[in-house]
Amino acid sequence: MRVSRMSTARYVGQSVQRREDPRLLAGRGRFIEDIVVPGMLHAAFVRSPVARGRITAVDAGEARRAEGVRAVYTAAELNGLVRETWWSMAGPDASYAPGTGLAAGDVRFVGDPIAIVVADSRYLAEDAAELVEVDIEPLPPVLDVDVARQDGDLVHPEVGTNVPTRLPAAPDPALDEAFAAAAEVVTETFVQHRYLPVPMETRGILAGWDPFGERLDIWAGTQSAHEMQAFYARLLGLPQNRVRVRTPDVGGGFGLKVFSMRDEWAVVLAATLLGKPVRWIEDRYENLVASSHSRDEKMTLSGAFDSAGVLRALKAEHVENSGAYPYAASGTVSGVVGLCLPGPYKVPHSSYSAEAVFTNTCGRAPYRGPFLMETVGPEQLMDAAARQLGVDPLDLRRRNALSAADMPYTLPTGLVYDSVTPLETLEQAAELIGYDGFRAEQARARARGRHLGIGISLCVEPSAIAFGAMGTEGAVLRMDMSGKLQLALGSSSTGMSLETTMAQVVAEELGCDIDDITFTQGDTTVTPYGAGTQGSRSAVLYGNATRQVAETVRGKVITIAAHAMEAAPEDLDVGEGRVFVRGVPSTGLSFAEIAQLAYAGHDLLPPGSSAGIEAVTRFKAPPLTFCNACHICACEVDTETGLVRILRYVVSEDCGRMINPKIVEGQIFGGVAQGIGGVLYEHLPYDEEGNPLSSTFADYLVPTAAEIPEIECAHLESPAANGLGVKGVGEGGAVASPAAVFNAVADALAPLGVVLRGTPLGPRQILDALDAAGA
């Protein structure tokens, strides 16, 4: 597959030091907490302490009289201002929870916002919030997904059902025949527990309303400034160009900051009523209890295997707990999960059904790898099948995995892979970890009473999601009069180093120094429309838009230089910030000299040329660009304490051409850490009354550097069918890692008769499983 030639090959593919690091490591980053505007007020929320109940009275009189309080608003004052609450990703006709900012009449989960207090400081607002008296008549909460599916008590009576999204499986006689003819059918139900993104920086928003110009100005820690602009224009019934959203540095998003949530709506509405800027910064309790939760789903899978251990058909039934107020729409995850089955395997027939269910818990939102049940379920099934069939999990995957020689490959769902390498990454990872040697060591350890395990997880991950409003991305590149370059993208970086990688692309195409490029993003007034940072889109969409716009600028620079030098354009090249005759670098013009011609000496430009040097472009991507990886985890389980110690963790990653290998590996490391945390440490359960039981970091355990092993990476680079040859990489580490860790623990405990079918796998759960097995 052809990858377009870059000019000098100095930057793309190199581990260039991140340009963001000096300011961030020196504490010079600028986050929402650092944004201060004149006359700014501060908000705090009164939240429901019960999961379900009727609000019988709200008395805010004493709070309104408290020191420094400017306003206390409830649903009666704010909800009537709400016009439309839908998201471009899902569209206005998707299944949404009721679009109310504050709880009105009843509450539907612990943490449901009931009132917003606005005061001169956050301290005064918090004190006054405690003075608001709310009487709630508790009702039995709807917590169990299977109970909720029966549509007894309704979480949202106005919706009329607890199952707003149902995706039935399509009839397939060939699939039924494959199961009837199977030598072995393996069926398991796997449960993935509830955990959540917990970025270092919690959510934050600062909104100011200009009543004279009827303009809304928002500073927000968001992953999509332009989507937020469109949303609040709809919410308030404003023309979109009267809403400006700016995003400073963002301390992590992971999906939590893609969509603006109901409490943030209330901040904006309060600002419009007061005509003053209002800022709210989420505290960690609110982040854990009332922002968004993720995972909390189960999948029943059946695999039909022939006598040679080849998978002939796969069925999956998926149920996801959407909570009370999911974002953006209920069931948005399910469709992509179904399309991507059966992932990295050659399977002639598959079927998928799904339901998304409302419960009286915190709403579901995307979390890094929101479609990962497409990997977690089948990968855990493959290990269960290997045990049932009596073969090694590595060998079973070798019999079934797709390889580069199979490309292009059409899944039974109709999706087409054109450049993935599951078998090749499997072999690379197995060699890197020394798979056969570990199996020998494992046998010796078991003889000594130690319980070692190894787990494999293959994934093919849909990246660069590009359909509807997410289908294109724009770029603007301008050379100023000094010959320096200014790039503007519609991205909203949350730590994935776009400031570095996009400058690498420009520098590569234009042959200039990376320090000659400045980068602007996260401001709806000065950047082209962009869907932002979500769906592992940045390298493919923003990278190729940047390459295209740089290519256009390069062409204009060469045209001006050729005319001035009386040379043929095809005889010229660029490098070191100059245009020169190929083979004679000393004969040429600097970018500064060319820029002077373009702006000041425009009468000397070639006929038909416009003054200045700038370009605007939009890149259109295919709906999905697939990346793939293999993760292998080796662990030891202490059967006395239930503790799991990871011994080694290796990754073979194919994300196409790497713009910056160091940044690619940083993305992998972060995703693996989140996967390890999700399986072994993080858990947010509810009690029978709907109370969240992990509302602080004393209970919700996020792994630290001490718990995360050294992660070893190897790479394949099979280029995708785009100009840069790149694929997404942001979510792959989080997608593949949970099954690798789960399978390693299950492998360690299988000789003891322990069968694991769900997470978390903390010490208590492991000891309970050992007890259940009589081990």
C-alpha cells in the first residue's frame, strides 16, 4: 500500500520531545481553575441523598439570605429555559433521557442535582448549599438491570419504558446450521463491573452572558469545543455564532468530557439569568458519584467450534446499564459493538442483540474504549473455550486469527478490514514474552505451590470514528510575514500531544523547524469546525487534514519561489526553512524572503496568484479506520490473600505509521494502566438502597505507579489507506488490557477448579471464588 512521500523524513516517525512538557512539568499549564474573569461568581450544588423519591418541598430561603449569596435556583427557575438537548453524534431522534437541568418533582439517582447556589466564592456557595432544606419521600430504587428490564417501576415514567434501546438479532439460518453442526459449543456469560474515568482534573465550566450583545462566552474543560458550542446554542435557542467556547489545558478526559452534563447546563442557565460569569469546578466526591459511570454490562456469548478448534459461528447478547441520565443517548455503544464482532477472528457467521437499560444509578457516558465489550467478551470466551476444548489459548487463537494475508476481509456484519495484522501481533507478543518458557516456569511454580497465570487479548479496534458530524476535520495553515507558520485545528486536546504531533506533520511536509510552528485549538471563534477528541480520531482526521493543508502551503511557497528565481517548480525542494534548487541548497530563498514577497511584494507574484500564504482544507475519512494489538499479561495470584501481582506485561501494537513512537507508547501505557485498574482495583458498587459505596479515593482505588508494571512494547506498522498511513491508538491500550489481565488471573486459578465469569478481581472477589470452588 502506498504512503505518500514526505519532504525530508526528519520529523514524522521520530520520538520528538513533547512540546507541551516544559510548561506542564513546570506547573505553568492553564486549566479552568486558572481562568479568572472580572465579576466572576462561583457555584455549588444541592444534590439528592437518595436514589429515587418524590421531592415534597425545597426551602432555599435561608440559603438566599446567607452571606455572599447572589442566587439559589431550582428546577422552577431554570428548567423552563431549556429548549433542545440533543447531541450531533446521535442526532435529535435518538433515545435520550429527559432533558432537564435540575431534578423536578422527583430524584432519580444519588447525586441528582436539585438546586444550584451562586455566591461570591466557592466556600460561601458550599456553606449556603447546606442551608437548603429538601424534603424527599423515598421510593424503592430500580437498581438491578434484569428487574428493570421487566418495566415494573419506571426510572423515567415520561419515557414509558426502562429499555429505551433494543437491537434484536437478525434471523440467520446459516448461523443456526453452524451451531447445529458444531463439534463443540462453548457458552459463557461475562459481567463487567461499574467503574469510571476519574481524570486528574475534574470537570469545570465558566460561563458568562452578555445581555446587550446576547452572546454566551464559555470556558470549559471539554473534549469537543465545537460540539459544546452547538449544544448550548440549541439549549438556549441562540444562533450558533453567538456562542463562543474556549478550552484551555485539559487534565484528562477519557470520554467524561465529550458531553456537557446536566449540572453544567445549570451553570450556563444561571449565568444567563444573572448576567454575570459563573464558574463551577467539580469536586472529587461529585466526580465519583454524580458525573458519569461506565462499563457495568454483561454479555452472553456462544461459540460454535468444529473438531479442529476452528470457530464457525458466534452469538452475543449484550445488556448495558445506562443509569438514569446516560450521555449522549441510550444505547449508542451497542451498535458499534455489534458491528465489530467477531473482531480479530475469521468467523463466517455471527449474530448480536443488545438492550440499554435505565436504572436509578449515575448515568453512563463513554470511557476510553467505550465499545470494549466487543473485545472483552470474545477474548474471555476464547480462553474459556481453550479450557473446554483442551488446547492452549495461544494455539486456539493461532487457528482462528486473521492475518495480513487475509486482507481485505469482510466481517459477517458487513464491515471490511483492509489493513490489520492480528496473527502477526499475536506472534510478536508471544515471542516478546517468551510464551513457551513461561508455560514451563508456570508448571514448575505450581509444583511448588505458586499460582502463575498468563492471559492473551487480541483486539481489532474501530478508530478514527468518522460519520455524520464527525466525518470530516478542517485545518487552517498560515505563514506570517516572518516566514513562521500558524496552524489552527478544531481539536480539543486532553493530553494526547497534538501540539507536538501536528507540528511534526507540518514540519515534515514543509521542511521547516518544528519550533517555527505555533498551534491553536479549542476556540470556536478562531478554529475550523471540529468534532474534537473522541473515538481515537486525532491522528487520522487531524493528522491528514494537517498534511493536506501543509501540502497546499508548500505548493504556494514553491510557486512564489519559482517565479522569483526564474526556475521550474519541479526543480525546487524545501528544507531548513528554505526553497532551493534540488541538489544546490545554497541557491534559493528563505521562507522569510518568500513571505515578504507574498505580503509586501505582491505586485511581483506570479500572474493569477493571490497575496499572502495561507490555506484552508477539510479531510474526509472513511467511517472507521481499524487498528489492532495483542496484549499478554503474566501474573501470580496469592491464594492466601487474594492479591494479584503482575509479573510482566507486553504489547504488540499496529497503529499504522507512527507519527511519534514515544507518544504512541505513552498512549498505550496509559490505556493499560486504566485496564489494570479496572480489573484489579477500581469499583463503584451500590448498596440495596442505591447508595454509592466508593465516594472517595479511600474506597475507589486508582492504581499508582507502584501497582503498574513496566510495560514492554513492540510495533508493527501496516499503513492505513490515508495520506499519512496512520490509524488511531488512543483507546487500544484500554480495550485489550482488561481481558488480558482477566485471562491471566483465570489461568492461574483454573487448576484449582476456580471459574471466573466477571470482574472486579480484587482480593475479596478472588477469595470468594476460591471458597466457592472449595479451594
